[in-house]
Amino acid sequence: MIRKLNLNIGNSQSVFSIVEKERLQTMKIGIMGGTFEPIHIGHLLLGEFAYEDFGLDEIWFLPNGNPPHKETLDTEEAMHHRIEMVRLAIKSNPNFSLNLSEADTKKHSYTYQTMRHFNEIYPNDEFYFILGADSLFAFEEWKDFRKIFTTCTILAAMRDDKDASAMKGQIRYLTEAYGAHIELLRAPLVEISSTTIRERTAKGLSVRYMVPDVVADYIKEKNLYI
């Protein structure tokens, strides 16, 4: 079944299709949320390692239209560009999907609400929420964070063995304090950030090999971040 979500951008309308596969059996689904401004190689590697290491069936990429930690609202046009770059970046990987559940720019999206929604729609599936080390240590600052633990397994990315002790300690603390189910996700160390990509673009510098070629071409074509 294909469900279409319409985003009005100015006087035009963009239509993105979300493929909803019939659930013939339990699926293990990884969730990658973020602003993806823009999506880069680090995001894709994290998704690929989670997919392989935990035997997942799919990775869903969820661009967040209005994340709680941002002080300013994104425009619908800017949101359109972020969504399109995610679509381009993942289109060659059949295991990656675009999900627009958090794409609304007019209200905050909270992880506990999104994950609860997924559990209600797909009660037989297993969800794995992928996050970085910084987010793991700040997890208690998230809105209604306790409710997240009941909806999914957390995959916490560790990019350096020297952080193993601290990560394991935090996992043990959250597990004992809140009954969380958290697994370590070992991923390669990739020192790339969306901020760096935007800054390099603004200076007229190359972002090749930091983002997929199709994303680099899109940034150049649309004159983004200049």
C-alpha cells in the first residue's frame, strides 16, 4: 500500500510517497531521526551498520520539521530541500526508506509520540531507535523520555573504543533506573557534521565525499547554504 503525504510550499505542492508494506511477519525496523541539514555520509554509515549488525529489515529516515532543540521555525521550502536530499541520498539502498511522520514544520515533534504512534500502527513489529553517544548521555533531558523506553530498543552508537567504559556505565544506569533496553552500536569514526558542510558550502569549498554526490549536486543546483 502506498500513502501519499502532501507538503504545500508556496504556491506549489510537493507529493512524497511513503511505502507501507503489508506486515506478513514481524519486522525489525531501525529509526534514524534528525534534521538532516543536510544528510551526510556519517548518517548513512550509521544506518548501514545498524542494519547489518542487528539484523534489521529496514531503516526509516525521519527528517524532523520542527525539532524541540531548534529556536527558530524552518520554512516549508527549507523543509522540502531537506526531505529531497534525504530521498536522493537513500534511493539507491533498498533497505532505507523515507518516513515523513515528523516532517510538520508547524509543531514540535517528540520522539515519545512518534514511537508510540509506530507501535500503535505496527504492533507486531520491533523498533530500534538509533542515536549517538551525546544523545545517550542527555537522554533524561528529552520530553517524556521514560515513555520511549517502552516502545523500542535503543541502539547507542559508539565511535571510539576509549568511550566504551563510559557508554557501558550510562547504559547500565538507564537500564537499572528505568528498565531501558539499550545496545551498543559500533560504527566507524567519521568526523563529519552538517554544520561543517554548511560552513564549507558558504565559503565555496567542496563537500564531495562528505555527502553523496547526488546531495552535493543538489546543494549546488539549489544554491543552498550560501
